[in-house]
Amino acid sequence: MDERTTTGLLTTPPHTPGQRAYAGAVHLEPTSATAPRAGTTTDPLVAEAVREDVDAAVTRRLDVLAADLARVDPGAAPVLAEATALLTGGKRLRAAFCYWSWRAHGGAHESEHRAAAVGAGAALELFQAAALVHDDVMDRSDTRRGRPAAHRAFENLHTGERWTGDGEQFGTSGAILLGDVLLVACGAAFREATAEIPAPDAERARTTFDFMQTEVTLGQFLDVRAQSVPWGDDADADEERARVVLRTKSARYSVEHPVRIGAALAGADDADLEASASFGLPIGEAFQLRDDLLGVFGDPQVTGKPAGDDLREGKRTLLVNRALRSASDAGRRLLLERLGAPDLEADEIDRMKEILTSTGAVADVEVMIATRVERALAALDATSLDPDGAARLTELAVAATRRRS
């Protein structure tokens, strides 16, 4: 769930081996399924005003939060300020997957129920914001999207106002409560979004939305557990833990669940809802695998995170686990003993990066990404979805897995 910045989706990094199925899907060699139609934009976030309308729905929910806080006490104003800062910008990736799945499964742009797809997308954005706040607390991250993470912002407020007590604890407490407020807001937004659509469709969408929240929360726990148990002795067990965390904490809620929710809102039957996983899950996994690479090798000016941040946080990703399989004794020792060390030095990070590259772990992850994208796009091609909506889903899939941020 560790999305990095607010920059646009449709960037195209250099072609790498193994990317046959999607190397040309955006810019290099557009296919009939992904080439822009005459008079349209290639960005599925701009097409049909998806970003604009989702942003407006998020803003309306922040206005409700502002009114609620005003009824409570002006002293709660910093909560609204941090919520607004966190929800300003962002990729709107989950909202876009939800919307274009709704369109692909038969939702019409002119439909009276379009507001449900937009509103559900806004609810997904609010949930992601809550998850990011809590994730940053657990990871002790200092930054988020180029600015102080919420718990650091609250800590800075405490220091700047010269309040009494422990500033760091105040920051942690404030961030936890901010996340809780955003969780309440996302639930309210989703209820409002689904209030006017047919009851069976609303129920299917709500069931997925509710399970998504539970799964991500438990995925967070599984991540905390995976960071705590002994590792390095059983490579297969280590890798399986990393795969479980990847799926439960990020992959499914990033793509599969938004796609399933959009399909449900459009009235898709149970078979179509289950089929959405064949596209959504592999793209979600590829999305998070790309995030793992960016968490180590991404440009801080683009990602909004310090270089090698995942190494400082000690994340035991598939990338790191693959490196452990082939590293020299000295390399293994460095990874096992210093990954996540609070005093990790820049030269140690550089050495770890070299190990990840020289062992072939980076190349392995690139192949994992390419394989998953190929499988997902093949599954999408096999469907009878609306061609325009399916083409937009393809564009999103390519953009989400080939991004630089």
C-alpha cells in the first residue's frame, strides 16, 4: 500500500527483457486495444473526467468532515488539515480501476448510476489515505509524498507550539486518530455512493468493500509479524510470508477489489465478479512488486521518499528474499544483520543495492512483473467486456506496473 507520489500514471521506463506483452501497450507500439481513439486522451484518469469527479467527491467528504470537526471543537482543526494535505493529489489509481471496471461491465457514462462508481472511487481513496497514515506509523516513515508523514507533522506541531509531554508520542497518537477518522469517512462515503443503486448490486459491492478493509488490516498484522519472526534459514518459508503480505496488504486492495467493486456496481453476476480476480490480482501483485523496486531504487525527487527507504524500514520483500538465495556469505550477513537497522548508513544502502542487482534479484522481480501483466491482459482479452472500458483497464494496468513513482 506504499504508493509513492502524486505524479501522473502514464510514464514509460526503458524497455527490459521479458516485457513482451506490455512493452508497447502505451507508447511504443500501440495495439488496437490500447491505442487512443480519435478525439480522446490516452490517460484514463482524464477521460470522462474521472479524476476531476473523484477529486470533487473527495472534497465533498472533506467538507463534511470539516463541518463535523466544527461541531466538536476548533482544537481538532489539525486533523482536518492533515486529512486535506494527504488527500490532495495522489494517483487516484484505485478509483480509476473501480470506475473503468464499472464501465467495462456495462455502466454507461450518461447513466444516473455513474455517481455510484465515482463515489465508490472516492471511498477507496479515503480508505487508502487511512491505511497510509497507519502504515507510516508502523514503518516509522518520516515522509509521505514529499512532505512529513502525518505522525511527523503532528510531532512538529507539538514542538512548534511548545506543548508539554512527549512530542513523538503526541505525533503517533494524532496519526492513529487521523487514520481512524478517515476510516469513518470512507465508510460514510461508500454508503452514500451505493444508496441509490439496486439493492443486490449495492450488497455485492459492500461485501467486497467490507472484506477489503478487514483483509488489509489483517495484512498489516501479517506484515508486522513477518518483520518480527526469525528469517534467513528457510528461504521458501520467508518467500511465502512475503507473498502473503504482498497479496493481503496491497495487491488485492490496490486493483482486484476496486475492479470487483466496479463490476458489482454495474450489476455483474457472481461469475463475472469471480472472473475479475483473474485480471485484478496479477496486476495488483505486479503493482506492488514495482513499488518494492521503487522503494529501493526510485529517484527521491520523483517518489517523494528518501533513497533506499524500504531498506531503512527493513521490509522483507520478495526482492530482498530473492537476493538472500544467491548472495555471498558477506552479502547475506549484511542483509540479515543490517536491513532495517536504525543507524543504517548510506554506504551500506549502496552495498545492499549492489547485492540486490548482482544476485539477479532485480531481474527476477522484473520478470515477475512482466509475467503477471501478460497473464492479466490475456485474461482481460478473453472476456466479453465493453471494448472501450476494457481498453482503459489495459491502459491502467500498463501504467500502474511501469511507473517511476
